[in-house]
Amino acid sequence: MKLSLIVIVCLLTSSASAQSNNPRIQQLFLNKSNTQKIFLSPGLATSVKMPCEIDEVITPGSGILNHISERNKTRFSLEISNVARSTNFIVHCVDSTYVFDLIVNKKLHNDYIEVIGDYGVLRLTQFPYIKSDKISATNFKNTEMPSHELLKKIDSNRPEFDLKNIEKLKVFSSK
């Protein structure tokens, strides 16, 4: 009897913890080099507000409906049916692209998500002007390096930090 009561309490606590970590209504500041998870339940709608004018929302798979608002081109809605599976979806804006993971979940659901901004850039994974396909730490010095102009372009896309304006934070731990 006590063991079953403990199991029930643990299940309720873990369910409440999962819901508190994923609020139904939230604002997001997105990292453009990562995907953001959005939880949807069949039969419930989700509204998403982006910080940009939306050109297109791509949702692969069956059972997923998306609709860009006719009144406000920064908003779109998502709905899924019982046959929908977890997948990704991509939002193309005029100047940006955002990638989301759509997670089908009957217990967790996001009703409204407002993307208030973003940071970062897409992760550069290849240098386009390197001749060798196989580069390792041992043979990198023998490989033709990218041009200085390309490196300048890469550096110009990196965010700049003014080290004088960074405040020191004190982190306290309690025992």
C-alpha cells in the first residue's frame, strides 16, 4: 500500500516537473544554430509569433496543418491530428530561417509561443575553398588554408564583445 502510494506520488511529481519545465505559454530567445522543441497534442492548436515577417512554414509529414495569419504575417498556427508523428518544421522569414522540432505528446502542449529575438549564426561546418576533403589535426598544416577574404567574412559575422562592458558576476553556492 505504501509502495503504491509512493509510486503514484513520484509519477505525479515527475509529470508536474515536466510541465513546469515546459510552460504552455512562453517567450523564447532563440539560438539560430540550434533547434527549439515545440510540444503539440492532437486536437489542440498552437499559435507562434515570430520576430519577422514569415515567407513560408514547411511542415513535413501527414496530419500536420499550418496556417500563416492573413492579418499579421508574423504569426502562424499549428495543429496536428492523431496520425501525426514527431518531426521538424522550418520557418523561413524574409531575412532569417528558424528550425523547430515538433514533438507529438499527449501530456505536454505549447498553446502560445512568442519568439522575441534570436542570437548567433548558423554553424559553419565547412570551408568552401579547402581543396582536401579529409582534414585532420595532423595534416591540417599541409592543407591549403582558406583565403584571407573568406576568413574576414567569417570574422565579420561573429558577434563582437566589448570586454570593458562585461560585468562580473558573483556566484554563491549554499551548502
